[in-house]
Amino acid sequence: MLGGGHVRVNTRSFQNDMRNFNTKDDVLTLLIHLGYLGYDSNEKEAFIPNKEIIEEFENAMSVGGWPNVMNVLKASDKLLADTLRGDAESVAKELDKAHCEVASILTYNDENSLGCAIGLAYYSARKDYKLIRELPAGKGFADIAFLPLPHTNKPAMVVELKYDRSVSTAIQQIKDRQYMQALEGYTGEILLVGVNYNKDNPNKPHSCVIERVEK
């Protein structure tokens, strides 16, 4: 959920008891009742509703003995900073690690798996961006679009994912299919980010290229 995902929850098991919890559904339901989590009644899923509550969860983890989670959050901060700086080599290395950590061996060679890994790796970006996967744009769908929130002056970003292709192919697809048209009403700098990994290489290395354009 910290990465923007939703979690299926059975709210019917909760017995309105704030001391005894038998399942994770009981804990999630209590957090929903307390307002710390949002709830989609149609999909029966819980989610973190806004960035202020995200920050509260971060604060709780920072003092609650969750060093592994905090390391992930720090890595996410660095990934976003390197992306905005245009350091494609560092971004590729950080995505190598992120993809390995969140993708199982059965789904590693899959663009959807890569997309999920990138969405989690860029968790910190949700403070300043709205992340949209498969955003309808131009002549297709942009894999991931980062739309800056009103309070930030950061550039928009469009990310295209490939495997066993090339990062230049990814960047060219963004241009050829006019994905930047999806950023309706936005004017300013846009980062075009192409990401690729080689599934046949034993180390499955990622590559990245970042290009700046104006809209």
C-alpha cells in the first residue's frame, strides 16, 4: 500500500474489538474505521488515502524497528533524485536491485512485472506525483506517467518499458505514438525515460536513457 497498491480485505470478520485481532483483515478493518485507510466498497480493497497519512506510516516505521522498510524508502528517494538529475546509469543500477527484490523468478521476464517493480521503486515520487500505469495517450498507452501535483515544480515524466529491445526504441516509441499528449494542460519540462532489461543475460542487467523535452 505504501507503493500505491490496494489490498483485498474482508471487513466482515471484525468484531469491533480493539484488543483482540485474529487476522490481518481485523487489523486493516480497524485502520479503516479509524480513518487511517480508505476503503473501496466495490472492490472490497483497502488503500492509503493521501500523502499525509503515508507520511504518518513512514514516521511510525522509522521509530518502530523496521530498518529494511526504511532502507527501501531511502533507496526510493535516491532513485527519484537520480532520475530528475538525469543520471541514467545510476537509475539502471537501482532498478536492477528493485526488480530483483520484488519480482519472482516466474514473472521476471514480463513487462508487467517490470512495471510493478518500477511503481514500487518510485514509491517516494507519490509525494509529488500522481502515478498512472497504462495511461491512454496519443496512439497507444504510456506504460507509466508521472503527473506532477499542483504543489510541486518538478517536471512531468513518461516512462516506457521494454525487455530484450533497447532503451532508444523505448524513447522513440514515446515520440512516435505521441504519449506526451496525455499530459493535457501541462506545460514545461518533461523527462522521457526508457527502461529495458536483457532477460537472456544471466545477470539480467537493466539499461536506461533519460531525455529532456519541453511541452
